[in-house]
Amino acid sequence: VAVNAFTGAELDRADDARRRDPAWVADQARHPSARAVVAGSSGVRVENGRLARVPLPEAARTGVAEPVLLGLDAEGPLFAVDDGPRTDAPAPLVGAGGGRGEPPPATSGRLGLREAGAALPQADGGLAAYAAGIMNWHRRHRFCANCGAPTEHGEGGLVRSCPECGVEHHPRTDPVVIMLVTDGDRVLLGRQASWPARRYSALAGFVGPGESLEEAVSREVAEEAGVVIGPPVYASSQPWPFPSSLMLGFTARWAAGEPRARDAELEDVGWFSRGQVVAAARHDVDGWEVGRGDAPNAELLLPPKLAIARRLLDGWLRDD
Ligand SMILES: [Zn+2]
């Protein structure tokens, strides 16, 4: 079974009592095998087609914030270093570099996070997502949400604590439901006006406070398409650190209602046949983000292969 991009980091996150021991954390930073992955607003550093692991002292010299201990891999402690730009003003998010339709990268240099998810080995893509996600959180949580005082980095970077009011802040993940609604040989897809022409994807939306995932799926489909569905069925999940989402993938069967775009979020929504989706899958260039100008004759462009929406579509094509 195919796994989602941005999953599969191979390391012990040491997310337990060890991190709460400052002496243990300091030992990891001094360890002769301590290395760091390097990421900043221009993307993640890659070397020979892999995520670069740089000796920690060398990486730390380029850092604009304290290194974050990601965990332990087979060689020893592994950190993440944010090499900028500086975070004392609102800054672009880590890994935001790169973009749609850029040429495939050289095997060494910088890769935007989306490109990294498509181009790097599975485990390195997972590691890049972890590093970018945690560093994005640090960038946006320098002050206490409770009292406004500057917060301090703790537990090797998996917590920020407030010296004024004593509250501990933990890395945040925002749940987003994404769902493929089907009715036999047709599938419901929508598009946002900002997407490349003819690109359609599964419907999606943030889970609200006091709302179950199943309720969020049903509500989003009703709001975005005016369609009633049967019970949602969980499929798989994918970290989406742009800046801090977790995509929760579902499938659901159509029950009632003719789809039409109802809110400002979607420009168009409608049914596509199995044949249209199969034809569109043939236009893909690989795992790359399909940019404007690719496949000029296609009537439908699918989401890129690194996106969970595409996994949901592939699963539907495989099922029957
Ligand atoms: Zn506080």
C-alpha cells in the first residue's frame, strides 16, 4: 500500500521523560555525532538527492534560533536548524521556498518543502515535514498566548514555556478533513480560483471547535457543494506543514443534492467520471507539482501525486 508523502521519518523522537532532563538534552547537543537538518524560508538543504545532515556546530553557526532536537537516528542525535531569515519580525514560513512549475531541482542545494516531499526518499520527506513543522511553530509562538510575555525554548524544542505566567505551550497541529465523495462511477471534485487552470481536487476544510471529524466532513461537503453524504469512512492521514496542518482523509458516498459552488471558497464543483479521471492521470509528469502550461490539452488536471487528495483518487480508481 502506498504511503503518503511527508510521512515515514525514521527516528526516535525522544518525546518522553528524557527531554524533560536538561542534562540529557545538553548531552545530545555535545554529542560528537550530533547533526542537523537545515531549513529556512528558502527551503530545506539537500545534498546528493538526500536531506543534508550537517555537523551540529557547523549548522548552528547559520541558525537564527536555538536548534531543535528532532530525536535520535541510527547515527546519534539529530537536530533541526532554522537558518533564516531572522524571526524577530513576521517572516515567511520555513520551507515555503520553491513553487509551482519550477524545474526539477539539482540534487544539491535548496528545495522548497513541496518539492522535497516529491523528490526526496520517503523517510527524508517525513523528516523535512517534521523539521519544518516544528520550526514554523517556533517562528509563530515566540510570545505567550496567555499573557504576552516572550516564551522560552524547552525540552530540546518540543515545548515553549512562559517565565511570567508559567504556562507551557506545546507544538500545535491543526486538523483538516479532506474527503472524496463518490457515487458509483463518478466523483465529486472542486477547484479554487487560484489554482492552475483545470486543476480539480477533493473537498477539504478545517475542523471546528467542538466538532467531530465526521461532523466536519459532512458540514464541509454541505457548505462547499450543497450535497448530502452518507457516513464518512477514514482512509489515511498526511502531515501538511504549511504551516501546521494534519490532513485527515475520508471517503463518503453521495446521498442527495446536486452539486454547485455555494461559498466563495470554491470557484467550481461538480461530478467527474471515472474515464475523465483515468485520462487525467495519464497527463501527469511524475511526482512533481503540475504547473501552469503543463499538459495544455488536458480537460482535467489532478492534484499532484504528493497530495493525499491524489492518494484518495488513486484508491478509488483501484477499488473497482
Ligand atoms: Zn505567559
